[in-house]
Amino acid sequence: MSSSEEQRRARLERLRGEVVGADLEVPLLGGGSRRYVNLDNAASTPTFRSVMAKVEEFLRLYSNVHRGTGFKSQIASWIYDEARARVARFVGANLVDKAVIFTKNTTESINKLARIFPFGPGAVVLTSMMEHHSNELPWRRHADVVHVGLRPDGSLDQGDYAKKLAELRGRVELVAVTGASNVSGWVNPVHELARQAHAAGAKIMIDAAQLAPHRPIDMRPPDDPGHLDFIAFSAHKMYAPFGVGVLVGDRAALRDAEPDMVGGGMVDIVTIETAYFSDLPEREEAGTPNIVGVVALAAAIGLMEQIGWDVIQAHEERLVRYALERLAQIPGLTVYGQPKEYDLGNRLGVLSFNMAGLHHALVAAILSYEGGIGVRSGCFCAHPYMLCLLNVDAREAARVQREILGRDRSHVPGAVRASVGLYNDASDIDALVGCLATIAAGQQRGQYEMHPETGTYAPVGQEPPPFARYFGLDAS
Ligand SMILES: Cc1ncc(COP(=O)(O)O)c(C=O)c1O
């Protein structure tokens, strides 16, 4: 191992102690407390002290951007541009061909693209059955949506992809697929999908919300057949939870689109009769942007780059291998998405599972109340995918749908999801597996009841935690 690699690994190890909130003690059922174990990183990651420090440092210089003449406005504008250039480099985008547009999250980025993409009449968006709702619902408003099917292990059926591209040739204007699933952790071969999309005359958009924190992204130059035309991701999933999202897009495709929103910051000149809009990216960033959030994202990217993808990926793969091995020892536990082959290059540290005979929401509640472990349960905003993974047939799906519409969520199908970030280590997996073993042995301490309206479980007769003791909104 080179000394630089050693240093970078040491930097990664130190990060654990730098997680903001790493020392948070949470109450446990029956008394006592423990340090919170955060295995909910696929939803949102915490941030690091060094990212916070950058934000504070920037706040001394903070000012609005958009050509103010004061020193603070000038420097804030320069920092904002530097951050944009850093984001472009992070995803291998050349700012000549691509525009980096800041939004508030992946959902907004995809909605924006859906609104400004120059769809023709009868256009088809080819997406897949493994998408987050944010990469499904926006397209329905603007095009016909066709879904690529799945293989039995929950991965994308590439044969079906090629078949649908061929069948719909001339109509598929955009392929919109996830870079990695937020349910099974499957990583898609985005450049191969892109190559085929381009050969069929379509562009491709990758939902990189899960991919960006865990794998390098290279959009590649436009003359590369496997290049990515558009990507979207969220800073809050990559250690910068300050409300920024990113849409990186092909300038040529979006240049002439009617701007999504109009107002300040995106016009060259306005008269009473006319308005001349600026070029991208400003054209798509109406109003004052989230400058602080952008600085935080750039700082988090800087931190990830310091450590390097080789070190991050090797660490996360070790952790996933360890987690899969340990989870396999829990009786009655099923992990969704290729758990046995340990093909870790194709799998993120997103582990969705169920325990035989136990409601997913009950398992998640016990992990929280008795283990101090943060996971998530349910369908993870990917209802169609979850129904496939769980083999829920159409009749059962219709029955549950009726119940949900009648405000009863007690039979919602789903799973428990544990997801790792680069700061997690084996002790977090041990905490998870230890608590799951207790549950499997039927030795949990509490009695729990389901609240049908929310579909969640809570300990019987237990008051909600005293949240106000942890936080009040008044500044001191
Ligand atoms: C794959 C995927 N796409 C899109 C989203 C939406 O991200 P956001 O809530 O930041 O808009 C998520 C969030 O979990 C996701 O996992």
C-alpha cells in the first residue's frame, strides 16, 4: 500500500469521529441510553465537522451572488462559480457542453428536466421497474412512460431494455434510469445503457441520488457513445444536508427550452413587453440560489476526493460483505437483491430485508427503541419495485391499495432497509445484527402496537421521547 493510500485510509478512519452528532445518546426502552447507530444513509447522511467548518468560514463572507459590487458579493459569486466547477469535475462534466444547475434535491432536478426537455408529440420515456417515484412520476406528466422489466433477483433486465429500445425505436426520446437502486443497492451499467440509448437515437438521464455518494461518476465527452446526457443527485445524501440538488445537463438539448421558472437572476434584459433570458445555467436558476448549501456540497465533494474512490469503495465493499455474511446467520432473514453471490462491485451498501413472520415496521421499531439503531421500513418511495421484489400479486396489491386509501396502512407490504455511509464501521453492523438476533430469538423487551393510520409500531403505553429536551428552536 502506498503511503498516500495509507494516509487516505487513515483520513477515512478519522472521519468517524468527525460525524456531526456522532456523540448523540438516544434513550432506550426500559431505561438507559446508547450512542445512536445511523444506518439510514440512503435517506440522508449526516455531515462532518470539516464541512460545517467550511460553511461557518463561508458565512463570514456570505452575500448574495448575481453581480453585487461589494467585496462580499464579488467573493461570494467567485466561490459559487468555483463550487459549480468542482461539481462539474466531480461528475466528469465539461462545462462547455454541460450545464451544472443547482436545485433543491434530486426530485426537483428530475421534475425540472421533465418540464424543459424538448419532447416531441408521442414521445416515450423508457424507465424501469426499479425506480424511485421521483424518477417515475415526473415523466408521466410529459410523455408516455414505458418500463423495462426486472430479472428475478431484482436487477434490470438488460435483454428487455434492448428489446424495448428496438420496439419503440424513433419514439424513445429519453431513457431515465437509476444509477443504483435505493432498495436493493443494485448498480446499473449506466455507460452500456447509454451506448444503446444513443444508438437508438435517445438521450439518457441517470438518477444518481444513490450512486453519487458511493461510486465515481464520469459523464464522458459527448462524442463517447457511452456518455451520459443528464444526471441528477442530492447533496443531503452525500454529507452536505443543506438543501441543494444538482441537475447536470446537455446544454445543446436545453438551450432553447422555455425556462422552467422566471424571475430575477436569469434574465439579460427585461422591458415592459419582452424578456431576454440568460444562458444556462443561470437561465434555470431563477431567484437567489442556496449559496450556503452549494458551498457545503463542494466541501463534502472535496473531502470525498481527498479520501479517494478506491479507498471509499474498498471500505464500503468490506462493510457490505461483512454485513451480508452476518445477516445470513440470522434465522428467517431474507435480504433482497442478490445477497448470496456477494458481487459487491454491482451492489451498494443498501440492505433491504425481512424477518419471517414479523412486520417490517415492527422490526424497524424494535431496532430503534431497543437498539438505538436508525433504519427505515416500508416501500422506500419505490412501490412498483417493492411489489416485484416481494412477489405481491395484483389482487393483493389492489386490496392493500383500498386499505391505504381508507387510511389503514397496517398491511402495507415492505421491508426494513439498513444503509451505510463511508463513516460506518463493523461495530455498526454488529449492533444491527446483535439486535436482529435478539428479535429472531423472540427476546425483545417491549410490547408493541401498530398505529394503523401511520403503519408504524410503538411500545405499548410509552410516551413519545422528550424531544424538546434535545432541541428547542430559540436561538440563544
Ligand atoms: C434513487 C433515488 N432517486 C431519487 C430520490 C429522491 O431524492 P430527494 O428526496 O433528495 O429528492 C431518492 C431519495 O431517496 C433516491 O434514493
